[in-house]
Amino acid sequence: MSSYAPSMSSQQSPNPNRATSRVLKPSPTGAISRVNGTIPRLFSKVKKKQTDGCGSSLHDNSTSEDHECVTINSLPDDVLLEIFNRHRLSTFPNDPTDDMWEWHRLTHVCRKWRYVIFASPHRLDLRLLCKQGTPVRRTLDCWPALPISIQYSGFTGRPPPALRDEDNIIAALEHPARIYEIQLSLTKSLFDELAALKQQPFPVLEHFRLTSFDRAKLSTLPSTFFCESASRLRVLFFYGIPFSMLPKFLLSTKDLVDLTLRDIPSTGYFSPESLVTSLSGMTQLKTLYIGFTSPSSRPNRRSVPPLRRAVLSTLTSFTFRGISEYLEDVVAGIDAPALGHFYVKLFNQLMFDVPQLHQFISRAEKLRVPSEARLESFKNGVSITLFQPPRTYTSGYLSLWIACNPFDWQVSSIAEICNQSSTLFSRVEQLYILGHVSQPGREDEIGATEWFELFRPFTAVRSLYLSKFLGPLVVDALEDAADDPVMEVLPALRLLHFEGSQKSAPVEKFVTARQLPDQPTLDVRYGHFPLW
């Protein structure tokens, strides 16, 4: 409802003398099947022209076949309700970026339609939409006391509310018992007004989304912000919002399905222990995202793993961005047996000590037996991704990213983590090494030792795929391994595939050294290889 809707008192009574060309039996299924073909034309007529007489038949009279259809007013109420609901479901998908369906247009057709619609507000998902340009106070006075959706952006890349909209936002928030959804992009002035609001329960709030455009200017939200219950909350999305008391608020949100906390500023830091405590009662949580903006968001000291872990039995996707110490304290306190997608993005550190991370992964059935690993070097970081068999879009995978620039740091950092989880990486049979040297001219700074440390846990790799940019660097290390009979690198290797030409990656010495008695020949290939 993007504009003020006229008062319902102006509607006239339906015309009882409107004739019908045919009467249907009062069978909802039969009636619905006969009118399904006219539904699109019916609603297009309503959208183009709303009648004031409210007794019109509203059937398409373009063909003789349509004249045989029943007029809309002769349909039973339950059939009308089903038609309205089907129209809602087919035309307006459940997408948070879409406007709600325009049910208010139908209430202006006739009293019967208005009665049917307002008699089933939950079935038809009736809500009052407050967004840019909506005169909120008049809108709320005009319509019944339906749930309220406050949508003033709330998504990154979209403009924040104008100053003239801030009064409308505050007016809508004065009805906390009716607020179903909040989507706001906060400016400094709006942030201050929200922080000063008198706090009350939000008993029907299900979606809460806040993003910040002036995060550098924002102080942390006070402990009284949303301190009352929001027990029906299903989706919570904060982007750049400083709220250090958030774990306390989360204690009242046991029905959360999606919890996303992105770009948490250092002023909004909360401890990993308080986060784990707040997660422990969430029996329906499926998606969890915890992301900090700075490595300064760290615990003062490493905590002792708890005697009992919180079991998040429904969690399927978990993303973390921060330092390894914080992640260690979180995963030490939770189990996620159904976890299928796990993204870890770590800031660069001198050392990575992550024993709890390996144990957490080993307790997730879809992550603990990977068959394929993909290491990729980028300009600003390095990642390694593990895929589970069979390789499909729905199969489980683990992705670990470390933010660092020098290529030798990238290799040594990944090697350090892989060797701490050697049991996990020892199951990998296919290994891809892809990407570019992050800083051209510094490739000589990485020697064979760094590559050997990286390859050490990959004892089951049978196929090694090398990009044409990194392949020559790996080949040099493999050739060095051939000169050292004590050094055993990739003992199960059977296929070595280079993306470049044979001239760019000669490996004769390594291949010859691997030709052991009673062992299959090492297959060396050149050229393009598929990644999926």
C-alpha cells in the first residue's frame, strides 16, 4: 500500500438485481476449477478500474464462452476466499524485497468482497504497509487494526529514509503490539530517535532488519532497546549495528530461524560465551551469520570449553567472519549435527590455533568426509573449500578464507590450519590449486618447504589439478622432492593435470622418481580441466 487508501465508508451496497448467466453447485472444488481460467482477467480488471457501484458482475464478456461462467457475486464466500488466496500466492511470492499484495484494491470492489477479505486476515496475510511516502497516521486510522509492516529500505545499496519519513516511522512504532515486520536503514538522526523510544513488547514481530549508513557516527544501542519480549521473531538481520546487549535480547527469541549479524563494529562487541548462551535455546535456527568488521573484536582470554555443548539440531548454514580465537570459543560451545554449509573468514594472524574448529567439523556428518579440496589464491586472500560426495549443489561443503596478501603468507597460513586438521584433509582424493600470484615478482619467496607443509596432510590425493599461473611454482617443489629420497609428497598421486602447456611445467624428474615397481604409472596431462 504505497499511498493513502480511501475510507471504506464511501463504498456502496452491492446491487441485488445483478443477473447471473449460470449458477454453480455449491462445491468449492468444482467452482474453483470453473473460474480458474477467468482469475487473471478478473484481477486485471480490478487493477485497471475499481467500480463504485459494487454490484457489477466483473466477468469478461469478450467471448461467448466467458458468458457461460458464473458472475462473481454468485460464488460462495469460501470459494471467493480460495480465489483471493490463490491469486495472492501466485502473484506475490514470499520475497522480502517485494511489496505486499494489493489486497486493499479488492476491498473497494463491493461489500461482499470486503467482508470476505476482512473475515480472514490471517489466511490472506493482510498487513498495512508503511514505506516511503506513506501518510502513516492517516493510514492506521483508516483501516482495521491489522498487522503493520514497516519497510523503509533495510537493504544495502538502497537509500536511507528521508527526513520527512522519520516522523512516519516513529508513528508506526507507536503501535508495537501490531508490528509484524521492521525493515529500516538507519541514519544518525533516526538511530537516536529509536534509541530514545519507550520500550514495550513486540508480541507479533517476526521480521526485524536494520542496516546502518552512518555506522562511524553511531553509538551503541542502549540496553533498554528492545529489552522486552519479541517471542515470535523469526528473522533478525543487523548490518553495521552496534548493540553490545544483543545476546540479552536474543534470550527472548527462541523461535528464530535466521540470525544474521554482519559488520558488527567494535563498539557492538559481545563475548562468545554470551552468544553461545543466547543460541542454546534456539530450537528452530537454520541460518547463522556472525561477522565482525575488525580484528580488534576479540575475547580478552581463551575460555575453557564448557562441559556441555548447546545442540543446534536444525542449523544448516553457518558463516563466521572474525579472528580465530573468537571462533574457537563459539564452536567449543555448540554442536550442529545437520550443518551442511560452513563458511569461515578469518583476519590475518601470526598464528592460527584452531583445535576446537576441527572437533566441531568432525561432529557435523555432512562435513567430516570430504572428497575434494579447492585451494584458490586471490589478490587479498586465500581460500580452501572442501566438498562432500556426491558433488551436487546441495551437498555439504566447508570454505575457509584467510585475509592476507603476500603469496608465501597465503600458503603458510593455509598449511598451518590444514595440518591441525590432518584427519579431515587426509580423506581428500582430488586437490585443485588455482589462482594467480597475489603480488607478481614475489613468487621466488616461497620455497619447496612451504609447499611440502601444505601437501603433508593430503595423503590420499589421487588427482592434482594445477592452474597455469601456479602450476610452475608447484612443479619446482615437486622436482625438488624428486632429489630427496626421504621426502614423500602426495604418496597416493595417480594423475597430475596442468592447465598450461608441457613446456611451462616439465616434471620428468618427478615422474621418473615415482615409477616404483608394482605401482601404476603416474598420468600427466596438459590443457583445460573442468571445475564442476
